Amino acid sequence: MTGEPPQASATPVEDYPPYPAYPPGYVPPQPDRLTRFYWAIYSRTPRWLAPLGVLGCVATASGYVLWADPAAADASAQPTCLVKYLTGFDCPGCGGTRAAWYMLHGDLPAAARHHALLLFVVPFIAYLYVAWAGKAWFGWRLPSWEPSSRSLIWFLAAWGVFSVLRNLPWEPFTWFFV
């Protein structure tokens, strides 16, 4: 032991071509003005601003839902769901605004009555936001959850089944009808 650092046994990184390796004579296209503008703004934007913008959007949407009181509106009130207006069927998102209104008021059974899947998804979305914002603002390292393709397919399949079941006109599926 001489106190020297160990020698690397693998090929040094400098021996590899840069990625991506362009064919000889190929000149990559220069970015257009919009792309250059986007990257100029992106490089100057502080990292904490994106979570703050998302929080502002969610707060604005929540304020609108609280102000509009969709639970007291009748079926013909504007704005109405275009899918339900044209077909008479509940779309996959029908009842989501009313469910959000009930969740904001703490009435979880009524929220589940209007859109059960939304009530299931909100805690996951809230955790993903807290992990992202905590990392951007405070440098927190919360355990990250990265949904796999398989879990997303299962969720979309469950959402599709929920959408079909809520439109069936007999018991017990009429419980899902809004």
C-alpha cells in the first residue's frame, strides 16, 4: 500500500465518442427561434418557481370550485359536460368537480358518491406534489414513487371499467350514476 488511488480497470470515458454520435459530414440542425427563446427562459427560471406556479393553479381552481358551488347547480347549468349533453352518458370525469367541492368541505362519502376514483387518486397526487415541491424548495429527499407502465395501464383500465359501470341502468351500478 503506497497510498495512491486505485487505477481504473475500465476504459476511460475520454475514449468513447460523444453521445449521440453523428455520422461523418452530418451537421445537426440549429434550434429555431421559439426553441432558443424557451431554453433562454428555462435556464433563467429559478427551480422553485414551477411548484409555486402549480400551487397557484390548484389554489385558483379550488377557489373557483368553492365559489361556483357545483353541488347546488342543476343539470342544465353552464358549463355542462359536452359528452353528457350530446350522448346522455356520464363521461369518465363526470362528477369530478362536485367531488372536489365535497372533498374541500370534508364530506368524503358524498365525494365518493360523485366520483369514487378521484377520491382514490387525490392522496397519490398530493404526495407526488409534496415530494416534488419539497425537493425544489427545501432539498428534501422523500421516497419517490414512479408509477410503472403496468400500474398506469391498470389504473386506466380501472377508470375505463368505472366509466362503463357508472352508465349501466340497473342496481347496484346506479349508485355510480351522477
